[in-house]
Amino acid sequence: MAPNAEIAVIIAAYNASETILRAIHSALAQTAKVEVIVVDDCSQDDTVAVAKSVEDSRLTVISQSRNMGAGSTRNHGIEASKAPWLAVLDSDDFMAPDRLELLLAEATACGADFLADDIYRVTNSDLNSTRNPLWQVNGTTPERITFEKFVDGNRRNRHGNRGELGFVKPLMNRSFMERNGLRYAEGMRLAEDYLLYAEALAAGCNFQLVGPKGYFAMHRDDSLSSNHTTADLGAIVAVDRALLTRSGLSERDKAALRRHLTDVRKEWAWRRTIDAVKARDLADIASLAVEPPAVSLSVMGKLLEQVWLRGRRRLTGET
């Protein structure tokens, strides 16, 4: 443990034996004073042994007795750390050595509670690429993220691409989190970041976004964040509904939540439709009729598209 650490780097790990050393070394190489907490979420490989092979007094490796998901794992790391600032690093991602020092200086200068930088999205074949930032944030001046802007920043655009603000990995002020009782939701397997940041903003968080400082996020088509299950989408619907009941939100905030909720309900209804058809569950199919018109029309549009595609395949002999 590092008694004078400025920042605690929390690395939640699950079956990450191939990448955990890269993540740990990038955290320990920070020019800021750090403590690094690896919390293994009951991996089935040798993630723990690999992590413990690193000999550094600033590193702590913790093993959970059962798989609890990223929210619980990160919370465990937060509770085990002491530094006044918190930073989350995914176990397959890594950071430039001066990233946290730059973020801490920026957060101190602008009085931010949370300060996030744009993220470089990379692949195994091009690990150090800076050609593919998530949001194209180019300026050096911090941009304040409001509740409305954050929620809208997680919606799909007109091309169907999902917004990326929920993927931020901000430097977070522990004192602000403690004062407002903020932790990751432990029952969620997806979008726990979205909920934490939304709750922080609802509590008055000074949340700033700056250009890239050196967070490299591994992009994989099979990642959990790119594969939503029906239950995952239902959980996000429940989150938005709960947020709508919070006091203190403006009408603009609530309007943004309703827009996001409608988007997620469209996806959720479509997944439920697929599940119901596969199971030949007429009751579930009938229950979709009570969805709002925008949701029902979206499902009908996708059904008609599938009918058209199947008809086209029959005519052209495509498989």
C-alpha cells in the first residue's frame, strides 16, 4: 500500500490473465503518486497468480469468493483504497504514464468533482493508435457535462450508433462520492457506469470533459458492453424509470431521460419479441401491445424489415 498516494487506481479483473500485467504496469508507471488495487471477480484462469507476480508495495491484489460483476468488484476496490482521488482502469485497457498527473492538475485547476478525458479506442494489432478517439474532443479547455448532456450523450444517433459518454473513465473525488453516498450499482452487469455518473450529476457533480490524456481502451466486437441481453436492457429501463423519480431534476433533465428511456425500450421490446417468437410464447408477444406507440412502431418496422429480408433471400437464393 502507498500511504502518500494521491490517486487509487481500481482494476476490476475477470479472466484477464492475458492483459492484466499490461494494465497493472501502466498504472504503476504513472507519474502521479498512486496505489493500485486489483480486485479479481472469481476468475477461472490464473489472473490472480499473474497479478500477484508483480512485486511492488503500491499494489494490492484482492480475490472475491464469488463472481459479483464489475460494480461490486469496483466497490470492493474503492473500500480497500485510501487515496483522495479514484480512477477506474479496465483490465484489458492501459494508460500513458502521465495521464493521471495531467487529469489531477486539470481537476484541481477547474474545481472538478469528476474529470474525464477522451478515450483512444485501440485493437491488439494497433495498441498505441491515437487515430480513433471516441468523441473527438479536441480542445484543451474543460467542457462541463450537464445531466441533460450526459444522458443525451448515451443515446443512439440517427445512424444507429450508440453514444459513448457512458464509457468515460473519470478521475473521481472520493470526498464528493462519500458525501453523496455514491457507489457502483452491484446488481447490474451492464451500464453501472452510466448509473453512477447520472446519480453523481443529479447530486450536483461538477463533471468536466477534456481532450485525450492517454487512456487506451481495447475494442472488441464480443465485449460485454457491445452485447446487450434482454435482461441487461430491462435493467437499464428500470434505472431510467428510477432516475425519473429523483427530486431536483429539471424538466430538461427529465426530457432527456425520457428520450433515453424510449430508445432503450425500443431495443428491449425488440429483444423481447425475438425471445417470445423463439419460445412461441403468445402471452409475451401480446404483452408488447401495451408499449408506447413509438416503441410499437419501432418493433413493427423491424419485423417488416425481417419479412422483406427473408423474402429477398428466397428470391435470390441467398443464405
